[in-house]
Amino acid sequence: MTQELIDLKKSILEGRYADALAIVDELEGMSKKAILRQIKSFLRILLIHLIKNQVEKRLTNSWAASIRNSIREIKEVNLKDNQTSYYINSNEWEKIIEDQVIEDAIADASEEVMNGAYNQFQLAEMVDRNQIIQTALKFLALTYSYSAKELPAVVAENLTQLPGGEDWKAGRR
């Protein structure tokens, strides 16, 4: 990106505004790609913990924290600077999960579910993808409806509805 900024400055100083605008477009594209990559990374973490929860039928403090933090980060990163629009709209999540994230999340979760007892192929057979996706969509929808301040409490309440969530809330293991 440093070279692009140098080229941009040079283009402006030399009065080559068409070149400068092309560089600005390139920089915008690079920025959006980086933001989408960051969102997908948090989305993968969310899915990993939902997969662990589904298979192990329990919820730990660590998993709850990872789910909560992923949702909070997705909300923050997904909101554009204008504070009124998003990089990923609410109706786009399902396709992104299905096409780009769920398989990597299953592969990564295989290292953690039941302390790595299943490889990614075995885990893929066990996981109800549709249920994971619907649960993720429910959590992601919260990012459009609640403020950053309200979100942690709302996520926590929704966590109690996951398998083992009531035990987690009550402090039972």
C-alpha cells in the first residue's frame, strides 16, 4: 500500500488526475478486501465455537466469550465509516457462510472438538450444517438490531438457548 500512496502523491503533483483516481479506486478495493477478510476470520471463529457447542452439547465460559467477542468485532468491522451502511448486508451472510467459511470452520474445529478426537471428514459427517448456519444467522442478525453497548447482554441471553446454555448460565459444568 505504501507504493500506491507514493504513486498517488506523484500523480496528483504531476496533474495526472485520472491516474490518481485509478489509484484511489485500487486502494479502496484493497481496503475492502482487508475488511472482508477480517470479518470472515471472526465469522470462522464464531462457527468453530458453534460447531463445538453442537457436537459436545455444552457451553464453556471460553466458548461463550469467543462467540460474544466474534459478534462484537463483526458488528464493529462490518459497519462502514458513515455509520449507516455495512460491508456485508444481513441478507448476504448465508451465502458467505455456505460458500466461503463453513468448510474451513469444520476443518479447524476438528482440532478442538472432543480434544481432536475426530478428523475433519468425521466431523463433517457429524455436524448439522443447516443448524449451525441458522444459529450463526441469528447471532449475526443481532449486530443490525442492537447497539455496541446493548449487544453483549443480548448475545449472553441468546447463548443460554444453545445446548448447555442453561447450565452455563447457572454455573453448572
